[in-house]
Amino acid sequence: MRRRKPYLLAVAGALVLAATACGADDSPSTAGSAGGSAAQTITYWASNQGTSLENDKEVLRPELDRFTKETGITVNLEVVPWADLLNRILAATTSGKGPDVVNIGNTWSASLQATGAFVPWDDALLKTLGGKERFLGPSLAATGAPGQPPTAVPIYGMTYGLFYNKKMFEEAGIDKPPATWDELIADGKKLTKDGRWGLAVEGASVSENAHHAFIFGRQHGAELFDASGKPHFDSDQETRAIKQYLDLMAVHKIVNPSNAEYANGTEAVQDFVSGKAGMLMWQSIATQLKQAGWSEDDYGLAPIPLPDPSQGGEQVNAMVAGINLAVFKTAANTDGALKFAQFMTSRQTQQNLNKAYGSLPTVTDAYDDPAFESETVKTFQQILSTTAAPLPQVAQESQFETLVGNAMNQLFADVASGKPVTQEAVKAKLTEANQQMGG
Amino acid sequence: MVVSTTSRPGAGRRPASPGGPPPPGGLRRGIADRVPARLRRLALPYLLILPAVLLELLVHLVPMVIGIGMSFLKLTQFFLRNWSAAPSAGLGNYRVAVDFDGAVGRSLLHSFLVTVAFTVLTVGLSWLLGICGAVLMQGSFRGRAVLRALFLVPYALPVYAGVITWSFLLQRDSGLVNHVLVDQLHLFGERPFWLIGSNSFVSLIVVCVWRSWPFAFLVLMAGLQNISDDLYEAAAIDGAGWGRRLRAVTLPMLRPVNQVLVLVLFLWTFNDFNTPYVLFGKSAPHEADLISIHIYQSSFVTWNFGSGSAMSVLLLLFLLLVTAVYLVATSRRRSDA
């Protein structure tokens, strides 16, 4: 009699286990619906636009409350750091379990479009947002491959500009921001002294490096992908472009070698805001400037110098950056998600959020707010509408960012540790990155 | 009391008839009574471990099999939502991974060699520190318990907290390491980098040893408890000094412990993902490009999950091979002795 008990226990244990295993297999169809109140709830993954995840929650919360008031739909907000966002989206795509709505970096648009995870915004659906015409051209161009319906709608417009510290410029006897590369280097040298540096770069940030590789590549006339979509990362033009960027640290010594360690996307901004560096090539840093108590008397924004037109290349000095909003096909509450997209692109929300983040509204009717009349916003707007180019809208775009960004991380590390980085060394690294794209 | 108690009576015997779990109806008392008592007795150990085996299958083996399956697919972003639609790659992913003339294979080989060097150094240093600590703290003295607890702190800390602190310490401009080495001891003229460039390999080893030596210390300390004092006394009577006692008594008696410890440390260190990931972020420096991060890069970051899986399978095969060779070699030597 004593023996039967463990015997039965073991069988029971195995059965329970088998039952739970089966149970887990049955559930995907209902997963994500979050109980009975699904119709009244959506889950939103926001990207980190402010100084911290907490800061983003503070900025977004009043808007989300307004949405709940208008529609009765509660929004479960999660702010996902940039380092995790793409992985989280990929995991959600693979498993079919994820949020209803998500923010994406607009350079990923075509790559994520290729996964088929997001609801395509055909003309009929775009009509619910007021139609294609309502959106700014450049921002709308960065929502997916040309010829296909976009799978995301732009919500924050951004681009690159050259921030400069007015006080440091004055002390160094510089009266206006640099307009050419030679001036930028000369100004940088004047600013570099007493532990301060001319320019700050995020030298170990894959995405920052990749963005600069694209911008300067275009200045030199490089095409990263040819018409058939084949990658050409190691062209002579691209090599020269990247060398020019690295030389700011290697040859001209206007960038602190320590910047080669900066990886998390905030340290270069911190150097600029704390006066350790006089210039910064960056997207909007409104929240950081506000937190540091800076006003437009303290800093200025100018376009990044354009190349000399006689040297060929293109008159490009920025990329069309920004944040798009995408709705998962697997959304538990698609109606709610689409309503949320309407809300996020509405005039009022566009004004409130873009004001808070210092980014540009992506819809034309939001510009009547005086907040968008500031020098900084006007300069950004000017750059975005004239000399900014969208990153290649091809499915392999995110691989380009990773591979070339990584190659540049290593090149910056070599420069910082005093190794000579030649044209050939740059080209070899780019060739390696190109080969890793495979077939 | 010797630690190795691998074979238990009965564990080697097989049930008389192909039994397995009886049908679910067997739970009912009547049927259970009808199963012969002998069979029931023989089946009991198997039934007892059945839940564990099933869980093991579910948690470990199923993902592994799926991973092996993935390695034969051309699984890129186009097929993420529906894996079954991914075209077969045959052995293509493997061919790319071991083609050492191509960029992918060459970098995999580089990463593999870096990992081997890193693992050998880390395991060696961890073991050395562990045995030193354990032997020195064998005798009792005032404050031994406190010191012992202190030594175990790195092992008890969450990986992230420990390693992120190291990454702050190792920063070039504001890190404590450079402050001490450069500003106070004036050992370097120029502030060295610790997180990028060739020094990153050293940093990685230091941090990993810091993390894993307490485990070696803990296990060896436990092993030392099992060595009888009689042996030391006998050795002392024979005139053996401290060093001789260490070589003739302590180390041979620790042999079974060491056999397991070195293997476990090797596998953990070789596969370590957390430490390099927290220390360097997504893109490790070339000089410290450990294979776990490398595979992660190849699959997650470049969205080629088939290729990443193929590399993982190769890694698995390598580790299985090393483990098998190691176990055969060490147990043969033991039976020779």
C-alpha cells in the first residue's frame, strides 16, 4: 500500500505536465486579448524620445488620457528603449503576440514592411487620417518601399543639424556657424583647448554612425544600394565619406578620442549640453536642452555644411529622420489601434507632442502654432524640406545600419587607440561589411 | 565520504518488459492493482523522473530541435511571420559559416579563436584564484566567515548590476580604473581605453574572472570539507611540508570535484552572453568578439536567423565534442590511477 502512493503521484505529475503543455498550445488564438475588456484597451509601445523613459511617460500621459476621454479606450503604455525596440518588434512579429500599436524609427520602415507584420495604409485607410496630402512629403517618403502602400504613418518629423554653443563660439572669437567643411574644422580647432573639444560624436553608436555614413556618403556621391537592390557599401565615394568623418578625430583632432566609447546615444549630447564640446551634429535635443536650462540665446542651430558643389556629390546634409506609427496585423483591437493612429496624427496631438519633443509635426495643418516659429524649428524645417534625403527604402536597410555602423565603431576604436586608419583600412572594413550581406 | 555517488543501486537495471507509463485509466485503483507488483516496483524510478524528463524535453530539447530545423532554412525577415514559408537553404547556412575565405566564415573563425583564448584564460585564472582562496581559508581563524561571505559577493550579485558597474569603472575619462592608474599612480602617460581596442580583451577576462572565481572557490571549499584530517595528520607525521601536503593530499582528493568544476566553468564561460553584452553592448570590440555575441549579431541584428542557427548548431557540436573528449580522458586517467 505504501508503494502505490509515489507511483500514482508520478503518473499524476506527468499527466498534469502533459495537460499544461497542451493547454499552452491551444491558447495563441486568444492570447493578447487581455481578458474581457479587450475592446476598451490597446497596448502601445512608444520609443524613447525624451530624456528618459520616465520623461516620455510624463509627456505622453496627458495625451493618452485625452484619447481615453474621447474614445473610451484605455492605452497601456510602455516606453521601450532604443537598444531593445527593434528586437522587441521582431519578437512580437515572430510570435504573433505583441502590442497593438508601436513606434518605429522611420529608417526601419522598409525592412519591417518586408516582414508583413504591419497593417498597410492603403489610400482608403489613409483617408481616415485626412489623406496623403495632409502629410509632409519627405516624412511620408520614409514610410516604406516606393510603390507599395506604407505600413506606418509619420508622427514626429526629425532631421540632422549642427548645434553650436554660442558662448563657446564667442569666447573663441567665432562670429557665425561654419558654412563649409574647412570652416567647421577651423572652428573646431579654435574651440579645442583646456579639456574642451570642437565637436562631440557618438562614436560607438551603430545607428548614429550609420546615419552619418549615409549623409556624408551622399555628399560624396555614394549609392549604398544600386537599382536592383544590391549593396555597394565599399565604393570609393563611401570610403572617402567615412574617412572624412573619422578624420575629425584622427587628423584634425577636434573630437575627444573618448567619444569612441560613447554607445548609448546620450553621451555626446551630454558633452554638448555640459559645455565639454562646442558643436554637435544631431537630431532634435529639445528635452535635453530644456532640462539643462538652455535657451536659444545659449545655443544655435545651423545646417551641417554642404560639400563644395564643384567637387561633385549631392547637396545633401541630413537624412529624413523621424518616428512612424505602425499597427500590428495581429492587434487584439485593430479598430482601437486605427483610432489611436487618427488621434496621434490629429492636429492637436501633433502640436502638443512635437512641441514637447522639439520635433516637427508631420501634418501640414499643425504648423499654425507659434511654437513652431522658433529659430531651431524653422532651421530644422528648412533642412528637412530642402537638403535632407531619406535613407534607402529597401528591405536590407536595417542590415546596412548594423553592418556599416559596426564597422565604423571599430574604426573609431582604432583611431582612438592611436592606430593609423588609412583609406585602405576603411575600404577593407566596408568590403567586409558588404560581404556579410550575403546573397 | 567521497563526493562521487553516480551509480545508485537499481538505476542500471532495465524493466523486465517495455513498460512506460500505464494508460491514464491505470490511475483507477482496480487496474493499478492488476499491474504485477514486480513491474510496478521496477517502473517506479522511471515514473518518478518522468515529469522531469518531460519538462526537460519541453524546456531544452524542443527549442534545440527547432533551432536545428531553423539552421536549414533561409529564414530572413521576409518569413518571420510564417516560418513554414521560408525556403530550404539545405546546407547553405553551414557552408557559409565554415567558408573561412568568405567574410562570414572568417569572422566566425576569428570570434571562435578569441573565445577559446578567453575561455582558457578565464577558467584557468578562476580556478587558480578559487583553489588559493579555498586552501588559505581551510584552517579556521577569526573573521573567516566574514571573509568567505565577502568573497561570494560577486557571485551573488545580479549579473547586470555587477557588470554595468564594471563598465562605469572602465570608462576612459570618468572611470575609476583610469583615475587610479593614471591620475594617482601615474602608470600611463596617456589615458588607456579599456572598453574598446585591444585592452577590451583584458577587461573582459578580468570581469569574467571576478564573476566566476567565487563559484570555483565555493565548490572547492565544499570539496575540501570532505578531506579527512587523518590524511593530513598522516602526511605530517611522514614529514610532509605544506606544499607537499597540497600536492599529495589536497589536489588528488579534489580530483572528482575538479573534474566537474572545470567542465562546468568551461561550458559557462564559453557560452557566456551576459557579461560581454552588458559590458560592451550590442557590438563587441573586434578583439573581444565572443562567439555568443557574434552569433547574436549574425542572427538578430542582421535578421538572418537561419545563419545564426547554423552557427549555434556548430557551437553545440563543438561543445559536445569537447565535453565528450574531456569526460573520456579524465575518467580513463582516474581508472588508470
